[in-house]
Amino acid sequence: MFFIDKWEEIFSTIKKNKLRTFLTGFSVAWGIFMLIILLGSGHGLEHGVRDQFKSSATNTLWVWGGQTSKAYKGLKPGRRIEFDNDDYDNLKHTVNGIGLMAGRSNVWGDNTVSYEGEYGNFDIRTCHPDYEHIEKLVLLEGRFINKYDVEKNLKVACIGVQVKDALFKDKPALGEYIKVKGVPFKVVGIYEDDDGRQDNQRVVYLPITTAQKVFMGRDRLQTIAITVGSSDVEDSKRMEDDIKTRISSRYSFDKADERAMFVWNGMEEFKKFQDLFAAIRMFIWIIGIGTIIAGIVGVSNIMMITVKERTKEIGIRKSLGATPWSIIMMVMQESIFITALAGYIGLVLGVGSLELISPHIQTEFFRNPEANLNIAISATFVLIVAGMIAGYVPARRAAAIRPVEALRDE
């Protein structure tokens, strides 16, 4: 009965001050709502950027040659730096910490690919076997280019699903021969790209050595991709420096010449984005909690007014034997109830809003805004603490009221 009386008393107080209670609760609900929306939007931005890294391993160093811009040891600037198979072999056997490694070159020109009476113009990439894992290709049928293909210069091809659909329709493709620029290649695999990007499904992959002999006439590599064996960004930087040192020594150019060769450190770039999003999340929490604090101040002020209005009642309670703790709990219980109820409404509205807008906001750098379970738990914890803080100061003031002074209060 005592428990029921407590709640009846709380509801009676709220009922007498409907507008005041609503406005107070609205400030708390709005704070939680904005916190959830901001955090969800932060996740949406993070998901969008992560998708940009999804198409290839994040621990990859992409290395390609450029053109010297500085004179070095009597050599004039303007020399083009082009990698070859020896560069691939030297780096693979001398650089420590390499996980996967693949050279890559594109075949340019009229890239007509045909099968019987079907024709199409597709991208033609030549590579080493490890490229399958670096680029995160998903094999649907057959296999990718392997070491034996490269060593024996075999005329085999792994094609994307769009190439298969365009040339073979509903016919099986494995084991069949397609003509790449008029040269027959046996289809040994069909793949799709891990991130589902359409442009990556329109590629025909060939063994790098075969393509060098058939289409290029020289053993040139446009790009070398190397994955770092560890997850330490500093290791990737050390490997990057080692690669620059070896390449610059072989081709006699200044290691500090930023235009002679380029290295894109995927791990370092990904770490920058991780640090950026950590800072964004912290900023969002600061803004959200600041908004909630504004609501808490409102609740606390309302409870102070409530205590003032109920001074005589509190005096009677204390004169009849009510303890200071029971007075504190009476005020705090009402404060926590108002804060928790309003906050829960804001939480539900925030999560619901994210669920409604998420399917309609799918851009290149903003995907799937969401509030996960951890956010909901954190917000709930914030609500409980907020309610306690909002009610504690007026509760202490109520508990400090002397019965004699309270009974004289008008």
C-alpha cells in the first residue's frame, strides 16, 4: 500500500501541473532525441566512408611510378619511373613484413571481348594470384589466376559476373574460350566484387606474364600492391620507407622526390578516418549531453518549485516522524520518473526516426544511420543519472526543512 500511495502522490502532483511537467519532460526528450539522431548520423557517415575501403584490404600499400622532378647524381629531372618484374621479385624477397603481394597492369585500347556471336568492351586487368585477396574478390565458380598460370604463361581468364551475363547469357562459362582482343583465353573462374560495385564486375583478369607477352611486349607493372603483415600503422610506415629506399636506389632518384614514385598507405589513411570518427563521436556526445544537461536544469528547477509549494506538507510529514531520507526519496522518485519517461520517449522517437529515414538515405559517403544497442544502453544510463542529479538538490533542500518553520510557511 505504501508503494501504491507513493505513485498516486507522484501522479497527483503531475496532474496538478500538466503544462509545467510537459514542458520539463519535453526538454529532456528533445535532448535524448537529438543525441540519438546525432550519434546515428555519425554512424551513417562512418559506414559510408568504411564502404570506400571495403573494395580492397585496408592494410595495403599501393605503389606506382611517376616522373622525377629533381636532378639527382648528374641525372636530369623528367625521367619516367616504370616498374618491371624484377622490381616485384626484389621487393618480395627483400622487404620484411609482407603479407600478400601482387603486380597489376591494365590493357588499354580496343578491349573487345567476344564469345561466339556475343561481343562486349570490358576492362582487362593483368595481375598476380594474391590480387584476388587484396581486392576482396568473391569467386562464384571455378578459381582465380594461380601461380602455375603465371609461371607457364597460360592463356586463362577469370571474368566478372557482368562479363559472364553479357557473353554467355544463361549458358555455362567455365571451360569455354573467350577471345580477348582476338586472342583465345580459357575461362577458369567467375567472380563478383565484395562490395558489389558494378564497375568492378566488368573486369576480365589475366595472368600478368601472359598479358605482358601477348599484349604489352614488355614486362612492365603499372602498380604493385603489398599488404602489411601486422596491424601496426608504424610497421606500414617502416615498410613504405623501405620500399622507397630500394626503388629510389635502383632507379637513381632522390628518395624525397614526391613525384618520382607514389605510395598510398591504406592502413595509415584508414587510421586517420578512425581517429576522425572517434573525435566526431566524442564531439556528438558532448553536444548531446550538453542538451540533456539543459533539460536536467529544467527538471531541477521545477522540482525546486514543487518543494517550495509543498513546504507545509513536508513539515507535517516530518512532524509526524518522516525521516530526511524518506523526504529525499519522495522528491527524487518523482524527478527520476519524469526524466526517465521523457527520455525514453525521446529515445524511442530517435531510434524510430533513424529506422524510417535509413532506407531513403544511401549515398556514397552516408549509409545506414543507426543507433545500436550500446547507444541505447548508454542513453538509458544517462537518463538514470540525469534523473538522480535533477532531483538530488531539491530533495536535499526538502529534507533540510524544519517542521516548525514549514508549518509557519504561508
